[in-house]
Amino acid sequence: MAAVTIDSLLQNPTLLFRPKAKVLLKPPRSLDCSRNRKLPLSRGSCLCSFNPRRTIHVVRASSSETALIGNFDISSSDDILYKDIFPVKRIEKVEGKFFIRLDRSKDQHDWQFTVGCSLPGKWILHWGVSYLGDSGSEWDQPPKGMRPPGSIPIKDYAIETPLKKLSEGDIFHEVKIDFNPISEIAAIHFVLKDEETGAWYQHRGMDFKVPLVDYLEDDGNIVGAKRGFGVWSGALQQFSNVLLKSEASHADSQNNSIESKDSKNKNRCLEGFYEEQSIVKEVSVGNLVSVAVRKSPETGKVVVCLETDIPGDVVVHWGVCRDDAKIWKIPAAPYPPETTVFKNKALRTLLQPKATGNRSGALFTLDEEHFGFLFVLKLDDNTWLKFKENDFYVPLLGTSSVPGQYGQSDSTSEEISSKSYTDGIINEIRNLVSGLSSEKSLKTKKKEVQESILQEIEQLAAEAYSIFRSSITTVPDEVVSETETTKPAVKISSGTGTGFEILCQGFNWESHKSRRWYMELKEKASEISSLGFTVIWLPPPTESVSPEGYMPKDLYNLNSRYGTIDELKELVKSLHEVGMKVLGDVVLNHRCAHFKNQNGVWNIFGGRLNWDDRAVVADDPHFQGRGNKSSGDNFHAAPNIDHSQEFVRKDLKEWLGWLREEIGYDGWRLDFVRGFWGGYVKDYLEASGPYFAVGEYWDSLSYTYGEMDHNQDSHRQRIVDWINATNGTAGAFDVTTKGILHSLCPQTGNHYLMFLILGSGKM
């Protein structure tokens, strides 16, 4: 069983909050269905069930108590001294079904792949395909004709399609994908996403994979029939053989790779299936707790009425306090029915159901001497409800006003009382002034009477001003001046350089092939310097899965395809000798893992920085990270690092410092900086103190119908926003200008266009 913690946004008719929710996926149940068998699923059936209300044992109160309950109406009683409504949130389990189906489409020629879910929510199918001959686990986008209406491309590797109800009375949200069985698609890959909560539904911790050929390796994430058989029979079988033979004969004239792909296509066989999983989704539900206080005319005691719409057995864990310290005490009897003493510190009362409505409540009779009523709600042994992480508190002593709803007791009631008092003063002043200024009054009133009114106005004004001054927190002048003098000076990073740097990219995409690039570049150090370059950008130095260096693995292993660590040190020393500064190309956004986790996903790291999956962001479905959500765009070819983790930032700052000290780098070229927040870059640069730093914020220009827009201000602004997020500690390549120039001179290619660098000050 897998558990996913998610944030959800649930709306109550009277409440709006962002609680926590959990999603539990139960083991799947599979059913095979041939083309002539109807699936055991009807659109009219309901597969969504809720936990039933627990039975409440009703205890009859005494006749006097019953009469008191009947006479006490929170909503209409005129003698109420205090009333408040507290919003609470609790977790409720909702069960439903999630199904996957592969079957023939209505025309009996194409096939149809369907995914549906019975739970409420905004469901998105995040999916892609793999083609015949593909290796690895990367997705590709499906052909455009295969994409259902409303689909949105995600980068260049996936599609997101919303699930919808086909008609008003449907239980399921569904998406149907039609495809031709005679195609080069080998499998459909997907995960299901609840857009409202951000939860990702996976298969045993991995992507769902639906094979469309029978030779794919089962990585533990395959769903559907595991043993294929040919579904083409009779004339259709002969027709399919003709098609396949035709393809094979055509393949004979092609190269070996295409022959291999066509031969695999011969092995294609589809089998309809239906597979479902039970889903238990824990959602946060809003309820209300109503409290009212009045004084009983019969006994002279204070009566507290507590009601709630929370279903099931609700126990009130309660007591009283005698002063502002709010220390719990047990009051004297009488107590409501179903009340027990808890460790001589508090009382516990089971709320009784009301005769009308889905509510329960209790009455608490207390002596007048008590200062306040304290309580929390207990739903079961592990579930307690509080108000804003504190005990519920109801003032008793001196209660004389009815505050507004939704927990406005305590400080809010004081504010209301103070406001009412000051409003009364203002009204009195207005009345006196209006009476004094009346022409009729001026003629009839004597001079001493007018002076008396003026004195009354001055007294009321002074009283109002005193209340106003007491409500404002004042700070002595000495404290203010001391704060101003001790304000720390703003520290400016050294990574901005002088502004006159001329940067040379000291490698290209093919340089790694020589396997001795460092030594080749060392021989040209003097020549490069003589051309006027003041800074040189060297390739990524770390061990990498990709030969170019942009898929780093062990960050402390600097033996790469460009050369050894010793050769790198020699190169940097030679460049320094001819007066050039050296930038190291550091990849901080992502890192390739050394090991698989228990689900077979590569997200466990080795080497000196042996991080686990907490170092991987949680919102990339490919790598099952346990970190926080990404602060930028995900790079889906490798695990994206979660820079919000303190241990990650600490390790990376130490690594950058080690590179500065061990290799002699003067600064950094920062790869794929749109993958994480610029504020983290500021932290890294302040720790490593580079002479110069420049980020690669590479983003697509704006196009309309395939033509580049003339106005690219929004594109450049995104780069400027990143610079500002670094607090001006780094510059960035002017990718906007580069893209515009390249569109004007496409024949020149990328290698002959000079990069400009946007200024690194605040913009």
C-alpha cells in the first residue's frame, strides 16, 4: 500500500481553508475481457462510498435537564450573554474506484484506451508514449491524431488531458484515447494527477505502463494482460498478415535499424483488459462548533450550551479556569449525562444527539465564580480537534456582550467593547456640538450653560484621545536611534565582476570526443588571451552520465571525458598566468543517481554526497522524490534537486568552496537556472564568493502560428526577474537577443552567435 501526502483546497458553504489530505492506493484487482464480453462496470452504478455514521448510544437526561435543553435555543434566546461559532476541520475518508481499460473502439478497427476515476476532483491524465526501438524509460509525445480534445503538451515529452464526465448523471470522470494498433507505438505511459490537491497516483511507486506489443520487459509497472494473443481473426487476421508482410518487404530496402523495428512490429498483439484499484482518499471536511452562555433565572447559575454538526461520537474534554492563566480545573457538580473524570484534571462528556437536525450537544451548569470554560473535542483515541492549535476558550465572568461569529471571542470581544465605548463618546460630542451650534440654542441658552457644554466636549475628547494613545505601541526615541545605528550594512556580492569582461566559451558540444581537451586548451591559452578575452568558461568538470558533462553524478569526481583532475588544475594555472579569469560550469539543478530505491526508481545517490530521496523534489512523477515541490521548472531527464533542504544547500556550498580552493575557479557559469529559485543562487554565491557569475536562463521565445512575435519583452523580463531573485549577485545570458539574431540569420547556426550578458544589478 502506498501513501501520498498532499495539500488540498476544500470549500465549505461557510468555510475556506487549505488543509492536509492523504491518498491511499489499495492493491489492484484485474479482470480480463475479450472483445465480446461486456465490462463489469455500468455507468449507473456507484463505486464511491463514505464511512457510515457511527451509532450513538442515547442516554436520557433527567426531566429538569430535558426541560432546560428544550428552553435553551442558541439562535433565538434573548437572555444570551455570550455566543460564538468556531470553525473546525477534520479528516474524513472517501472511497472510490480508479480503473484502466483497453478495448476495441466502436468501429471495431481502432482500439481505445480509457482511464476513469469515481472520486470527485479535477483529474488530469499526465501521459506519453514510447516507440518501437526506444531504450530507457523516457517518454515521447504521442501523434497529434491520438490526442483527445483539450490536451495540452508538456515540454516535449508528455501530454496532459483532463478527465471529464461524459454526461450529467455519470459517476466517473473519464478520458478516452483512440489509437491505430498498426503503428510504431510500443507502450502508453501515464500517471493520474488530482489538480485540486496536487496528488500523483502511481503504480507501485512508478509510472503506469500499458504495453501494446508483447516483448516489452516488465519493470514492475506494467498493467493489463501479461500474456498476449492475436486479436485479429479470420479475414482480418489475413489482412493484418498482408499488411505486416508488406511492411517487412518495404523494410528490406531500408537500413538494419528500421528492419529491426519492423520485425518487432510483427510481434504486436493486443488483448482487451479491465483493471481497477480501490482508492481511499482522506480529505479535510469543515464543521462548526456553536457555544452560547446564559444565566439561569431559576438557579442563578451560568449555563453553557455546546452544539456541533460533527457526525458520530463526539466527546468534550472540558474544565474551567479561575483567571487569565487558563489553568484547567474540575468544577463542582452537577455534570451532564455521560460524564467521566479524567485523571482528576478534566471531565469528559459524550455529546447527545438533538431531536431535530444532524447535530449533537450538551449543557454545562457552572457556578458564577468561574472565569472561563475550556474544552477540546475528542473524536477517537488519535483525533483531537482544537481551535487554531489552541484549546477552545469561552469567557464566563463578566460576560455582557455577544461577539460576532467564527471564533471572535476573547480579544475580538474586547475590541468590539472598546469600539462601542469610543463610538458612544464620539456620538455624545456630536450631539453637544450640534446643540451648541444651533441658532435656537444660542438665543435661549445662557453663557454659563454654553461654557459647561464646551467643558463636557473637552473632557470627552480627552478621554477618547487617551483610549487612542493606549491602543498604539510606542517606542522610545533612544531605542529607535539605536536601531538605526546598528542596522547592518548591505553586503554586495563580488560575482558581478567589473562590467567590462569579455567571455570566451572554451569548448563546444564535440570537445569531449578528444578525451584530452584540457591539454589542447592549455596549449592555446596565450593565443586566446591575445584576442582580448578576459574570462574563459570551461566545460562541466564532474563525472557525468552524458559525455558533455550536463548529467552530473559524483560531484567530487573530477575525472571526466575532457581530462583528469590534475590536467584541469594545470589548465587553470596556465590561464591564470596569461591574465584570464576562469569560470567553472556547475550543474546545480539536477543530479544522476547511483542506486535505485525499493520501487526500482533511480533516486539514491552515492559518492561523498550520498543523499537519499529527500534531496529530490516531490512534484516530478518520474523520480519519486520525498522533498518539497520544485521552486522552478523540472528537468525530466534526471532527478531534480530540492534546494529548500538545508542539508542540500550546506553540501553544495561546501562543494563550491572546495572547487574554488582545489581547482582555482574564479567564478561560475550556472546551468539551467530556471529550474530553481534565484534566492538559492544568492545563497550559493555569497558562500563561494566568485569574481564573476552568469546564469543560463534559457526559455522559449514567444511565437504566434509558427512566426516569432515582434515583442519579446515578456521573455526578457523573465530573465530579469531571475536576476532580481538573486538580489543582483549574478548576471544572465541575454538569450532573448540571441534568439532574435538567430531568427534573422538562421544560416549562421548557434555556434557563431555571440552571447550578450544582462547586467547583474537590480532591475
